[in-house]
Amino acid sequence: MKHTTLYERAAPAPAVLDHALADTAFGVYWLDAAASAGLRPTRERLRGPATADLVVIGGGFAGLWSAVLAARRDPGRRIVLLEASRVGWAASGRNGGWVDYSITHGEENGRSRWPREFETLQRLGYENLDAFERDLAELEIDCGFARVGALMLAVERHQVPWTRGELLPEQTTLTADEARRRLNAPGLLGAIAESGRMVATLDPARLALGLAAAAERLGVEIYERSRVRRLDRSAHGVLAVTADGSVSASHAVLATNVYPSLLKRNRLMTVPVYDYVLMTEPLTTEQRASIGWEGREGLGDLANQFHYSQITPDGRILWGGYDAVYFPGGRIRARYEDDPVEHRRLAGHLFALLPQLAEQGLRFSHRWAGVIDTSTRFAAFHGTAHGRRVAFAAGFTGLGVGTARFAAEVMLDLLDGVATERTSLEMVRRRGVPFPPEPAATVGIQLSRWSLARADHREGRRNLFLRGLDAVGLGFDS
């Protein structure tokens, strides 16, 4: 018999969703709020030839951290950053604002893929998050960074034993009563509480824009609307060519992530997966009191099709995830970002978890989506090209807010040609397995999505296809 989930059993009435979504704006709340606060300046397009010691391609977290850290390592270095659209406009400015310590996409993934060096990877993850926090303070970036920790929710009976397994010292098992004292969700059966040493939350757009401003204070030149069409070898190193100009540089950092790589060898290493997000209006005093959540922890759940959430300092609830959508052929299109079915499903799931908010008439202010660069190993891969003149990283699979900083350190180490603890990691030295070409990729990914949903409806039991992927270390995730 098919098992129904909480989100189906406690689904709200259609009229509730009609009311909640009636006046929702299509747009990224984080970016809209930053623009309203005057924090999103427009920068010039690159015109004509330029020279640099380092050219950074991509104005998301990986590129921005690379520019900032490179400038701090060598203040005399001339650095140019080229962004195809605007700084932070893609995944970096529209994610859930979680900063996770893990650089391996979680303990289970890290232990299974890199067992011999997992303890080192875990330590480096904690050190990276600590350094992330220090950098924000030193660079005077105000992005609401808060080490609030997280609650990983069990909302199905088969998930409860998972909360009692072998945990890290920073994790604690919560009973149903203990969990509900932190989050007043009637269907909550237990949780894993993760400390602030593991998880922080922030405003991702303010982080991206703050990093860009810090980079410019350090002397980095940033050009927007300057999509790099080619990255060639040159007599001096590399040549990054745009529609209206070019940059000749000794070295380059390639940080285009989900978008088609300028290196042919990397084009099958990631696939674009759409993730959908809602933001509520600020909760009233009554609404806030009804749900508890005084610790403002990040929220996640333990299903294959999982949700993520945070409550902002002004009392809005961000709610996203669940369905990782892949469009045939791996296409990326702006029209995919507004999907009434996906956004309506998400709204229903929030009200199933916290039905008192539906009863109190909570409404959503914004809806949007973003594209995640998913890799088969669920964690970033790194490497060099063009005679070690170019360093790259991609494949963050939804946990790039914190790990992009670590990837930037790796890329700069590789370009500097120095042997470090980071560059000696097996995780860094080996790339992982590419996705198959189309149409096999579409077939395999859609079968994976169907199988993951089926597992959630079979009390977590994975079918033969998923067990086969697990056995060979492959998978699909967001």
C-alpha cells in the first residue's frame, strides 16, 4: 500500500492556497530588498582590451570569494572580475541562505566517498565556516550572518529512528515533545538539532553584494553584463573574450558553476536543477507566537524530497525545496522560474507543517526559482586547465554558500602552484564521474526523481535503481 506523507495528509483546502498566493510577486525577495535598500549598484560593461594578473569569470559566491581572497593574499595583484549579468543575480542571490559547515554535502556523503580523509574534511569544514565568519567581520559585510543551528525534522514514523542514529557531537536527538517546544508543528515526531557550529543563516544577496563592495575596496575591477564567450591560451597566459572587449591575464579563475563551462571537459560534470522558493509576508505578533521558533534555527526535513527554511530577522519565512526539477536536455530558461504548480505545492506543504498559519491567513509576498549545479558526487569538484593557468570549481549541489569560500581557497592554491593540505585532498585531486550525454541524462535523471519520490511514499525504502546508484557512488540530488 502506498504511504501518504504529512504534506498530503494535512494538505490545506484549495481556497486557503488561493488566498495565500493571490498577490504574490514574481521576483527574488533577497535581490528586491537589496535594491530597495540601495545596495545593488549597476556596474559598467567591459569595453576594449584590458590586462590583469588574474581574471575571475563569474560574479557569484565562488568568483567573488576568489577575487577577495586573491586581493588579500597579494594586495599588489591586478584583478578583473567579469560577470555575464549582474553580481549575485543567479544562484548566489536567490538561495535559502543556509551556510553549512560541510564541504562534502553532509557526513554520510563524505564518509562514503572519502572515508580515509573524512576526519580531515570535517575539520576543514569547521575551519572554513569559522574563517567565513571572521572574514565577514574584517570586511565589514552586514548580511545577517547568525549561527542559529538547524532542526532536521522527522515528520513520518519511519524517519524517527534516523534521529537516534550515530550523531556528531554537535547534534542532539529531540523527542517529539522537545522538538515541538522549539517549533510548534503538530505533525512533528522528532528532530535532530544541529548546533551553530554546523549551520548559520544569512541574507545571500547582501553577502554577494557585500563581497563585491569589499572586492572593489581592495582594488578589484568588476564589470557586469560582460559574458565571456571564449577562454583561450595566449602568450601571456590566458585571454578572456567578451562581446565588447577582452582581458589578457596571467591566470584565470573559472566560476560559472551551473552555466555551460568554457572548458569542454567540464560540460558533462554538472546538470542544471531548478529549485522553487516562496517568501511570506512578515508574521504578525500573533502568528509568530503560535509557531514558537524562537531560536530562528534553519529548518530541514529528513525525506529524499526535502524542504529547507529559515525565518528572517524581520519575521518572514523562507520556504523552498522539495521537488528538484530537471528539464529535458538540461535547458536553462527564464520561463522555467515561474511555475504555478510548484509554488502552489510548496505553499500547501508549509501549511501542512504549520496549519495555524493557514488559519491565521498568512500570505506569501514573493515567489521565485533558481538553478543548482548538481554533480554526481553531490559535492564540488576542482581542477586546472591550460597549463595550470586556469583553475575551476563547480558542482556544489545546493550547498555552495559556505563551500564556495573553501573552493576559492583551493583554486587560488592551485594557481599559486603551492602544495597545501587542501590541494592534497583526494576530493580535490579526483574529479568524480560525469553525467551521460543526452538523451541518456534526461532518462536517468527523471528515473532518479521518480524513484526518490517513490521511496518517500514507501517509508524510505529505496528501489533497485537507487540501490544500484548507491553501490557505484552515483546519484542525483539538490
